[in-house]
Amino acid sequence: MKTLAKVLGLLSLVLFSIGVISKYYHIAGANLMQVVGLFLFGLGFAPLFLRIKLAEETRRDAKISHAFLLGSSILMIFSAQLRVLEFPSGSIK
């Protein structure tokens, strides 16, 4: 399961990075690469990483903090997706 987490993390990082570079050079498909990279990170890597960390951890307060961290990171990732897609509600002003 750790290797799957590493592969998903690396794949999401590569897709998002290529998407950012492609968007800078106005190459078609850049938004799609960014969204897929963030989606893989938010719904693939982050929950899997939390599951691995919770299996290793024995203290209750550490488990709660890991779960809170996952929830907040997923919300930040989806907020970043709204910014990438340039939705009006993507940023708080």
C-alpha cells in the first residue's frame, strides 16, 4: 500500500507540474492536467497516506490530528482547483 501511495503522489505531482508549465506556455490541455493532478492528490494520495499513518499511530490524539489535517488539506486542494478553473468563488477577498 505504501508503494501505491508513492506512485499516486508522484503521478499527481508530475501531472500538476506539467500542467502548470503548460499553462504558462498556453498549451492546450493544461487545465485538464492540473485538475487531474490535484484530483489524484486530493482523493487518491491524501486519504491513502492518512490510512497508512493511522495504521502506524496508536495514540488517539494523534489520530484525530491526522484526520483533521487530511480534511483541511482536501478542502485546500479543492479550493486550488477552483482557482485553476478560474471560478468566481475560487478565492476569498
